[in-house]
Amino acid sequence: MTLKLYVDRMSQPSRALLIFCKLNGIDFEEIYINLSKRQHLSPEFKEVNPMKQVPAIMDGRFKLFESHAILRYLACAFPGVADHWYPADLYKRAKVDSVLDWHHSNLRRAVYVFSTVFAPAFGLPLNQQAAAEAEKVLLASLAKIESVWLQKKGRFLLGSGQPSIADLSLVCEIMQLEVLDSKDRERIIGPYNRVLKWIDDTKNAMEPHFQEVHLILFKAKEKLQKQRDAVGSSIPQSSRKLDLHSKM
Amino acid sequence: MTLKLYVDRMSQPSRALLIFCKLNGIDFEEIYINLSKRQHLSPEFKEVNPMKQVPAIMDGRFKLFESHAILRYLACAFPGVADHWYPADLYKRAKVDSVLDWHHSNLRRAVYVFSTVFAPAFGLPLNQQAAAEAEKVLLASLAKIESVWLQKKGRFLLGSGQPSIADLSLVCEIMQLEVLDSKDRERIIGPYNRVLKWIDDTKNAMEPHFQEVHLILFKAKEKLQKQRDAVGSSIPQSSRKLDLHSKM
């Protein structure tokens, strides 16, 4: 019985699962749950995940959702997965768990709001309060990754020389900012040198799968940029306010 | 070297750790980090937890924060802890992880906002939008606990006959609603019969420690009620709007 991944590549935790399986030679069937067509709300998918969210998996008859729980499960259930992804050592594992748990209330929350507020909403009314609050949490989260989670001695989180499922999950999350205007992304993430280097190191450690699984996001970025350009050219030069900062 | 718990009993994840250690006969030293005196922001505590939040632990020289990561660690590090708290079985453990991860983006987020918006804010301006949004997430979370996480066959989450660290974490979270007016708490949680029974079952399975560790919350509830009564009696009967619902 093959492992089934119920995913939409536009969702960042979906991409993390796909990359993890591809990197670790885990056979799987990719089942596309198209979020924009609201397929996650269908009665069929509710049988897989009663919370109606992607990603979810079925491994034989075993059903599981929540991407961090799935990553932990896959790392333990498939013997070919190298230890660095989710170390068996009690202390190292606890530290990876600490990053994964921290992620929920910080980076994840911020990026989610930020990208959903801005990316699809071009031309629509902006929830300024939500956006400002999300930017605050996002900047604080990036600062904590820079000063706490990334240490001098290793290229990856927690000073490790090899990536864990926490590196994978957090970098896939930050990639969601690709949908923003390049200038805005640069303004937000540019000041964090260690974060930028870590994103590159993580990408490089996961090629060619990282690039391949993110293709959909790069296409979405291109499409959004065209929309922004079109909106821009139809607005008088004096009143163009396309960069995020000016909307705050 | 004794385990050190850096906690404030007014924080729900702090209480979960204390109850867990007491129930499992784990020796520890309780170090009070008084949140209302902003002791979590002190340079000394930053050495323990650079994120400046409680709870955190030091086990010998090993430092850890994030309550779920700590609960997982304690369950694995101390051999006397019974298996049901965090099962060694891969499938059962993955399900407990799934509940713990779900908790972050649902119940925890809602209760946190809800209790911080309402409890200390009596007499202060109300952020109606945040409160309404938090109530929506809270009610949806309770409905999911009732219909998904609680099953017919067992008294605890995931149909288990004994509690896990997920029962402990979620029930401590819901207890935070004690600071609300009784009528409001009843209005919010009253319709969820399984949730109510599960809270009672969890409390009963954890006595006398559950009650003892929550004493501080019951005292806070009493104090807040007196404040509410005082505010109520100084406002003309016709314009009293003490129940939550009327503030939405």
C-alpha cells in the first residue's frame, strides 16, 4: 500500500511534505486537493481529514493530519530516513520539537496572515490593522531566527551541520513571501543576513526537489507581478502605492 | 541536579508542566517568574529562555522552552512516566502529536486572545474586532474537540481510556476561561456536553494536583468577580452590560 499525500503545492506545509518524501526516497502518491476550487471542503476529503485542511496523509489505513506531526511520523516510520531530520537523541529531538512548536505561534501565524492579506488582495480593500500586526510578528520572528535559532557554528537551525524537519518547515513557510512584490520581500527579509544565507543553504541542500516543488509558487509570483504592473499602469503615476510600506 | 521549572501558575502551559511533574513523581524546583512584575523580561531569565516566555526548564545544563516540547521531553526522559502520557507506539504517538500541533493554531490562539482581551480589561476599551474573531475561533475549536477529538469509546482525547499530554495541555488551556464571568463561560462552553464531561474526567484523573495547581486561578476569578460586581453596582441598572454577549 503506497503512502498517499493529500496536498496543494500552493500550501507551504504541503510543499514541505513533498520535498521530504522526494529527498528521502519515500514512495508516495500525490493527490491534488485544489484549495482554490474548495476541494478541501468536499465530503470525500472530510473522510481523510475532518478538519478539512491540507496536507493530510493516508499510510495504508492510518490517517494523519497536521504537517509537523506528519513529518515526525514519516521520519520515524521509514527506516531509510537519515537521523539528522529528526534525531533519535533525546536532547537533540527536544530542541527540534522546540523550534517546531515555536513556529506555530510566531513565523507561521505571521506569514499566513501576511501573504493571505496581501497577495490575493491586490485591488481589494486592505485590512490595515491585521497587516500591520502580522508584519510586526513577522519581523520579530525573523529577528528571533537570526539571533536565537541560527548559531555561528552550523549552517542550519540549532547550530546543526545538516537540516532537520524544522529547517524544512520554516524555510517552506518563508518561501510564501515570494508572492509579495520583490521590493517588499527585500525590505522585510533583507536585513537578516543569517536568515538569507540559511534559506540559500537549505534550498541548496534540498535540490533539485526544492526548486521543482516550488515551481508553482514562482509561476504565481510571476502572475501576481503582471497583475500589479497592470494595476500600476492604470493608476496615475502620482497615486501609485504598490509597495507594502506605503500601505501601512 | 534537580530539574528546574521556570513558571507562573497564572500561565496555562506552566500549570500543565507542574501537574505533569507532580502526577509522575518527578522531583523539581519551582522557580516563580512573576509575569505581572515582568520578571520574564529580566536579563537573568533571558539566559534561560531567549524568547522571554514561561514556561521553560533547566535539566542539569540542558535548557528547553515551548511547553509541548517540554512535556514530550519529560515523558521520554523520566523512565517512571507511564506510556499513556506520550505513547511509544508510532501510530498512537503521531495522533497525540497531531492534537498538540492542532492546538497551537486553534484553541490556544483563541483562548489566549479571549482571556487577555476580556479578563483584565474590565472597565477598559474593548477591542471588539479581536474579541469577536477570538470567540469565533474558540467556538469552532470547541466544536472540533466535541466532534473530532472526543470519540464515543474512551473518556479522553483520541478515544483513549487514559489521559495523554494532549488532554493535560488542552484542559489547562480551557481552564483559563475561568476568569470570565460564570454566565459567559457557561454560554460559551455549555453547549458542548462531551467537552464538559471530558474536562471533569481529566480533572478527576489528575487530583489532587489539578485543583492545587489551579488554586491561583480560582482566586483570580474571585477577585475579578468582585471587580465586576463593583463596576456593576456603580452603573445604573438600565445600562449594565456585564455579559460578554452584549459587548459583541
